[in-house]
Amino acid sequence: MVSSIQVSEALLAELKRRKLHDRESYEAVISDLLEDCSELSLETKRDLAKSRAEYKAGRVRPLSEVRKELGI
């Protein structure tokens, strides 16, 4: 099934800017964007694992404590 969607002029301009070549469809551009958002990079996965380990080890402080220390 084919359907159409309405987008603002600004979003259309952004989609056009993200095309890899002139003949690329907007469907392909949107699919690429969705794919990029759904996959975590290996670096991000490592950072998340490191953060979880630090949290479990108790090496974290509440934001309120850090703000107080920095005088924010």
C-alpha cells in the first residue's frame, strides 16, 4: 500500500539535504534515518556497560550533590 504524508517546508528541505544522490527516494532517506536511530554503535554499547558497572559499584553521585559542589 502506498500512502502520502504531509511535511513542513523545513522538514522537506532537511530530507532533500540528507539525500545521498538526486534520485534517492524520500522513503529511502527516512528508512536510513530510522535504521540509524534503532541501532546502537559498539562504542555506545561499551559506554553503557561501563556506566552500569560504575553504578553497580556505587561510583555515582546524585546530580543535586554535584550541583552543590559546583555551586550551581
